[in-house]
Amino acid sequence: MTTYSRTNTNGQSGVILIEALVAILIFSVGILALVGLQATAIKQSTDARYRTEAAALANELIAEMWVSDRTTATLITNFATGGPSYAAWANRVAATLPGGIAPTVTIDAAGTAIPGRVLVTVQWRAPNEPAGAAAHNYRTSAVIQ
């Protein structure tokens, strides 16, 4: 008569289930990390687009100054904050960038620093930012003579 001995499998029961749950947990954490990475990439891409548009708008205004009468008095009259050419440009800025922050243009007329120096500051606030967040800005300067 042959006797068969059974091994005790009670210590092994449920191990496969635990391994499967751990694998699902690791997979889920990885997927959540990828979703977070994608969200950050989209936000950075949008911020880069706004910076690029701000730079193009500032350079556009400086180019308009170069092709106009470049005397300091005329530049101040037409392009400084509040001038007619400034107003048309500020409307383009408002239509392109979000946030409703008026850009500023400063022209050094006194000659105390650099005669004909123009400082253009474009500001915006991204639509998804909280209300108390600091505005983004792009500043550039040129000497128009």
C-alpha cells in the first residue's frame, strides 16, 4: 500500500492575489505620474506661447518706432503710454494676451541715462492662474536714434 503525503499549502494561499494588487498599485502610480507630467508639459507649453507672443508684440512696436520719425519728441508723442500709436498697439496686445493688464512704454527724453532709450513692458496673467498670482512680464529695450 502506497501512502501519499500532502504538502501544506495553507501558508501560500492568497500570495498571487497580493502580488496582483501590488502590480496594479505600481502601474496606477506610474499612470498618475504620466498624467501629471502631461499636465505640466501643457502648462509650460502655454506659458512659452504667451512669452513668444509678448516678445513678438514688443518687437513689433519697436519696429514701428524705427520706421517712423525717430526724434525723441515724436516718439514720446506717438508711442509712449497714452499716445495714438501706443493705443493701437495696446489693443493688439489686449486681443492677443490674456489677463487685461495694460502694457507700458517708457521713452527716455531727458537724456539722463541713454538718449532715445525705449523700454517696453508687456504683462499678462494666464487664464488658469489664481487671482492673486503675480503677473508674467516681458521687458525689452532698444535705443532709437
